[in-house]
Amino acid sequence: MISKRCAFHLSLLLFLLLSLTHSASANNQHSHIELPPAVMKGVSSTIRIIDPDASEITQPQLLINGVRRELRSDEQGLYFEYTFNEATEIQLIQQNHVEKRGVTPIPLWLSILPPLIAILMALITKEVFSSLFIGLLIGTSIIYKYSGIGLFVALFKGAFAIIDTYLMQALLSHEHLSIIIFSMLIGGMVTLISLNGGMKGIVNILSKYARNRRSGQMITYLMGLLIFFDDYANTLVVGNTMRPVTDKLKISREKLAYLVDSTSAPIAAIAFITTWIGAELSYIQQGISEVGLESSAYSVFLYSLKYSFYPILTLLFVPILIWQKRDFGPMLNAEKQAIQTQLDDIKKKGRSPQIMKELEVAEDVTPRWFNAVIPVLIVVLGTLAGLIYTGWDVSIWGDQSLSLTTKLSKTIGDSDVFNALIWSSLAGVFAALVLTTSQKILNLKESIEGLINGFKTMFHAILILALAWSLALLTDHLHTAKFITGILTAINISPEFIPALTFVFAAAIAFSTGSSWGTMAIIYPLILPAIWKIGLEAGMDTDEILPLFYNAVSCVLAGSVLGDHCSPISDTTILSSLACSCHHIYHVRTQMPYALLVGAIALLVGTLPSAFGVPVLVSYLMAGGILFGFIRLKGKVV
């Protein structure tokens, strides 16, 4: 029996709950103010009026510092655009209900702190988890501190916001979940084709051609060029396939990660038929629409390719490096350590002993190359087929005036890359499972356990990816790109310097945000109209502006790839470390000098001279000669 005292307490609790519910319900009958996650000083913010009762006859009134503002409407409801430059009071009046909000805008320069501190800490401490977390904590704490609460409470709430706001939003993204699932499936497939002897069979065959360190690196490079249509598929397939071969040849994991990273994004960025082409064309189209240029986005892209100095020079630099058998900087030390290290120790690098034990092939398993080649080919060809299937448009393929290349480019540009990757990787896993069980190498239970162990190998990289995506979302809320844009565009400069400035500008944003696609989305709409306007104001005619315009188009792309290569919070850089089982920070530290060298030569010998009229072919010959000479003089034979 419940005592009278307990019954009284329960009744009181129920009464309070009902009262709170009624109060909340009453409050929800009125409109309320919704602000962006971070209100930045000098940046236009959207003040939204959330109205729970769309049939309300009395429209709410919005007052900012006592001045009434006319509300606008869109499909989401009522809103008002306002730029906060000082502490501001917002009032929302509806019938007898008044809501007041005090807003203190965050200085825009603070937006650079979270990514900058995260990047510096990662490079100094060589530990990426805590670096990303601290970068996130600084950003979330800044947001809460300027909401009017104390520093300690801001830190406390900021720590929880990392999980319940930014990490959750990052993981709930369709694209991000697709990458996680794809990575897990690839990890499971690689583990299974390792256990069934398929990977060992490939190693046995490739070993015939990869007889030494030079040929092993060259085969890795050529495989990276062959899988040109998607950087994610390129990174994971080439890295996982070539890792056993390069381990046997005592090529460092850092060098393998560099080879994989330096062929994936550069080739995907400039090839005619890739998963990048749709995003690139949409951004370019937005820019040329604003300037009124009578050209298609695809033709602008084609004309701009010859100015893509960084991606092209990167693809040239890698074989020069391999042919001369020389390295310099941190990569030289990594290569020396790999040569001096025993093979078993190299295999354990980047993996725990338990996982290595689970990947060991049983002695009674006969290595068969097709057990690995068939699943990998299914992933590669399946991805290409999925891109064509999801992007198929009857009107495009029925247009006889379009070439086959144009049709394929438009189709893949309109495709759903993430669904294509998931379908192909799932098909690859299924093929590996069938091959393993049908040959009775492993029974069904052992095969499923192998797949699960493969999923486990992805956890480390997925956690880094999730934190990196969270930081990218935070930098978006803080308008970090806006801050960098403001600094660089404030410089009064002649039109010929705009492409070079664009290259540096794109690299800085991609490095800070870890996203080449996000960088392109930000810069293309800003730079393309700007260079056209600056050219006209300088007295240039259309024929004089067009080469600079094409150069700027390519510089956005090239700078985005450079910044992405150097950034420890870039998803493709992280995936390269993952696929090659290389310590992530070691990969960043060894790759950065190479990327910066090629980037500097691309800027000084390619982008700048070509903007002043030097023939592009001359720039490429000079740049190639400088790269060859630099490696010869500064590099040392490993």
C-alpha cells in the first residue's frame, strides 16, 4: 500500500508536471524568435519568427533596438535579415505576449581560432582526437560565452554541445553516413579477401612486376590514375590493395599514403568524367550567370583545365620522385626507417596486434588472386555503373548534337555518388562472401566474423572523420570562410594578380575547413563575378578578361586541392591514412612539404606568369624542370 505521504508527493509531482506542460503549451501558442547558431559581427544573420499557429490573424511585430522592422516571408515562414555590429535588443510582440532577446555578436576574427588551434595542436602533439576536440570546445565555448553566460558554464555547455549538436548533426548527414557505411563495407571486404588468400594471391602476382621499391611505387601510382572517377573509391581501393605489396618492398606507409592521396583528388578534379564534375559545373554556372557570359559551364571548365597547374604538376611530380628514387624532409626519414625495420614491424604499424592476428591467412589456404580481384573489380566497375544509372537522363542521351564524352560527363555529374559507392561496396562484400564460402575456405560463421573484424578496423578513422565533420560544421556556423574572404578581398590589386590570389585564398580556406568541395562552393560565386568586374574597371575587353577568368576558375579548384592535401582535418587525407594504415599525423607531416613545394612552383612558375601572358606550355616546361632539378639537388637516394 502507498502511504498517504507518498500519495501526496506523487499528486504534487503530477500537478507540477501538468502545470509545466500547460505553461509550455500556452507559451507555444505564441510566436518566438529563432537566431542562427552563432551571430557574428558584421555578417548578415537571418532572424526567423517561428509561429506554431499559422492561422494566427494578428501578425507578430519585430522591433530591433526599438525600431519596428517589416517581416518578410518564404516557405519556412516569417524572417528578417539583419547585420549585428553591436549589442542589440530584439523584441517580438504578438497580442499581449512580448519576447525580448539580447544579442551580443561574436567578433568575426574569433572564427579562425577553432580550426587554427586544432590544426596547430595536431601538428605539434601528433594526436588528432584531442586536437579536434579542443578545437571544437573552443568554438562552442565562444558561442555560449557570447550568449551572456559565465566562462565556466560556457565551457561546460560547450563540451556537451560537441556531442549533442555538432557530432549528431555531422553523423545525421546523408553524405557522411554514406561515407561511413562505404568505408566499413570496404574494410570488411578487405579483411575477408585477406583471410581467403585473395590479397596474398594479388601480392604474389604484383610482386613479379613490383620487384623493387621503384616499380612498386610506380604500380601504385598507375593504379591511382586508373581509378580516376572518384577520389574516395580511389583512396580506399588502391591503399588497401597495394599495402601488402609495399610492405613487402619496405616502402613506408607514409609514402604509400602520399602516393594514394596525390593521385586521388588531383585526377578526380581534372578528369572529364568524375564525381566532382557535377559540383564543379554547378558552381561555375552560378558564376558565369552573374557575369552574363554566353558560354556553357562545361566549356568554361574545359578551357580552364590548362591552367590547373597544381593538380597536373602533382601528377607529374610523383613519377619524377619515383624515377629518381629520392626523397627529402620527413618523408626521407620515414623511408629510411621503413628500410631498416623488419617486415613484421611494418605490418603492425597503424594496426593493433589483435587485428593483425585476425587478418593472418591460415597455412592451409591456397592464395588465389581472383578471390581479391573479382570483389575489387565489382567495386570499381559497380561504382561507375551506379554513377551512370543514377545520373541517366533520356533527353541527354537522345541529343545527337552531344558527344559521347559530354553525355558521360553530364550523366556522372548528375549522379548520386554516395548511393553508387554503397551499392558497389555492398556487391563487393557479397562477392567476397560467396567466393570465400563456396570454396570452403571459411564457413559462413567465420566469414561473418571476418567481416565484423573488418568493420572494427574502420572505427579509428570514422571517429576522426566525425570530429572533422563536426569542426567543419562549426566553422560554417562561425563564418570562418567569410573572415578569410574579407582579409584577402580587401587588398586592392590589379586583375593579373587575381588568379594567384584566388589560388592562395582557396588553399587557405580548404586548409582551415578541411573541405575542398565546401571551398569551391564558397569561392566560385565570389571570385568569378569579382574578376570580371575588376577586369572591366581596369579597361579590359572581353578577350583580355577571358584568359584571366579561365585561370581563376582553375585556381579555385587547384587551391582547394592543395589546402585539402595539407589539412589534417580533410576527409580525403584521413581516408588516405585509413586505407594505408598510416598514422594520420605522420601522413600529414610527410606529405605537407611535397604539397607545399608543388603548390609554390605552381603559383610562381605557372599561375602568375600565365596571367601575364606567358604561354602555358612554357610554364609547364619550366615548372617540370624546376621540380626535376629540386629533387635532384635536395633529395637523397633512399
